Amino acid sequence: MRYLKGMGALAIALLLLAAPLEGSPVNNPPVFAGVYAGEQNDRTLRLSLRVDGTALWHEAEKTKDAKWTATKARLTVTFTGGAPPIVWTADGVTLTPVEWDHTVWGSDGPPRLKKLTGGTKHIPEKPIRQ
């Protein structure tokens, strides 16, 4: 009986060690990491997605910190500070918005974003001009 109790404690400890930590990029495929940019209605945006699940949202002269998660081809950017998230679908090198705050973006929503750089290497703060 004592052996079974010990095995149960060991099993629980192993499960806790195997559980992903908060902010872990387990569900964030590295293929999404990179710098994306787009423009619509005189609004220029740049979104930097880092492999660790953090993100930077650049609009005009303002930068917002954010986090991102992805499952299959659906990517969600959640802003720190409580701004509503934006949900995108990913198709190769393009992010297309599918859910957003209509009071901020109107019915057209944010622009589609094209990937400029990326992968699992270092992501520069500014997009590389080609």
C-alpha cells in the first residue's frame, strides 16, 4: 500500500513538471514568429511576433506590448493594459483579421499584414526593407 501512495505522488510530480508554464510558447508554432506590416486608410501597422509569445504592436509613433497565441491557422494578439484582442487567420505569409473591436477599427477592421521577416532567429525591431 505504501508503494502505491509513493507511485501516486511521483505521478503527480511528473505531471506538474510536464505542464507548460504560463507564457510558454508550447502552442505558438515558431513559423508564425516574425515581423508583419500592413497599411489601410492612412494607418500603417507593424506587428513583431517573438518566439517566446511576446509581441510588439507599432502604430504611428506608438508601441504597445502584447502577447500572442496560435492554434493551427488562428492567431490571437492580446494587448497588455486591457485593450480588446485582435484575432487573425494565417495563410502563408499573410495575417487576415477576423475579429476586432469595431469601435476602434470600424467595419473594415485592421489591415491585412504581410510577413517581412521571421523564423526562429532574432527578430529585428524594425522591418527589413527589400
